[in-house]
Amino acid sequence: MTVPDTLRYLARIGLSEAPPVDLGGLETLQRAHLTAVPFENLDVYARSGVQTGLDWSLPKIVERHRGGWCFELNGAFSSLLTALGFEVRRLGAIVLLPPVSNEPSHLTLEVTLDLPYLVDVGFGDTFIKPLRLDLDARQDGGSGEFVIGTDGQVRTLFEVEDGGSLMAQYRFGRTDWAMEDFDAASERLQSEPGLSWTESRFATRLLGGGPDRVTLLSDRIKFRRDGEWREEPIAADEWAGTLEHWFEMIP
């Protein structure tokens, strides 16, 4: 990415200048991205096709002011972080939420500062601040508590539910992947029947840096404010206008 490219990306996520290359700067970037760039599946739902390459995701996010799914969001974000001087690895993860797959189908990020951190802007409603990869204990993820379990070089992200039980989110190694390594997973998720990606359109993003959030589903809109959810029905003829109002996108 050139300097002008980087400045345009920062402006896209509401930042006038680059934050420092430290943990605070990394959290600022993660929260800003999750607020400005929605996790959404409109292209996949429309069967218009999406790609994993940065020549696809960067123009879509920065110039077209769209969002996307993990391959687009974390792929583009990794290039921004690298351009700003962060040390980044792209990691392949196996999603452990239903329907569980045995193949990596999620792109997440490892960012190394003084310590390694897990960062993700492409997994929907999950942690919104960097999590330490070397700490096998509860951590504040900004939107709740999370645990990263360790088994050798394999890590598992858990969300701590009410009552203290752990809900597995995804499992990942620490090998650095190229964007083209995700091509097969991207194609499968766009074409496999019965998946939420292709059956129902959605968009979600943080409000004001989080943890407040807005989520638009096929027939309703949901808001989380001060830890409490409320929802409103959305008629079919209201959907496009609601999307434009809350996400600044036109389907």
C-alpha cells in the first residue's frame, strides 16, 4: 500500500492519522474498523461472487465503502496494519460454531508487538480489542470475556458465557497463510447450500467503538446498548432504506 492508499484507508475508518504502533494504537484501529466497516454478506447472498485477493477487498472497502466477510475484512485490515508498521500473520482457523467444518474456513490475524496478540475484524459479534495469545486465562475482549486455550502451537478461542461456561468459537494454528490459501474455502462457502451466507442477508457493525452494536437481519434490526438487546421488525420494502441509514450501503 502506498502512503496515499494508507491515508484513504484510515479516513475510511474515521481516523485522520495513523495511531502509534503499540497496543493502544492496535486497539484503536480494531475498534475503528469494526465501527466503520460492516461484517456483511450482500455480494455472497446476491450470488455476484467475491474474491480473496487484496486487489478485490481493498477497493471494495475503501473506495466502494462496503464491508464483507473474513477473507475480505481481515485480508484488507492485515495490509493496512502492515503498511503502518505492525508485524502481522494471517492465520487459517477452523470455525467451531454450527455447522462445524473440519477444514479451515476463517481468516484471523496474529499481530506481534512486545507479545503476540489475536486480532479479528471479520467474525461478527465477537471480541473488539486485541487478545494476548500467550495467556491461557480469561481476558476482557471489550464485548465480554474470552479465553484462548493452548495445545502446543494450536490455539482455541472461547467466549465465556453467562454462568462461566466456555463456548468454543474457532481453532487455529500459527502458520502464516497467503491470501490465495483461502480461495478454496471462499468458493465453498459461496456455493454450499444451507449456509447462512447464501440463505439470508445480514449486516452488523459496532456503534461508537463498541460494545454497542447494530445488526440488520432479513426481517428485523437489532440494537445492543448498555449490554441490553432490543429489536424491531423490518418490512421488505423498508429493508434497503434501513441498510442505507445504518450502514451507508445500497443493496
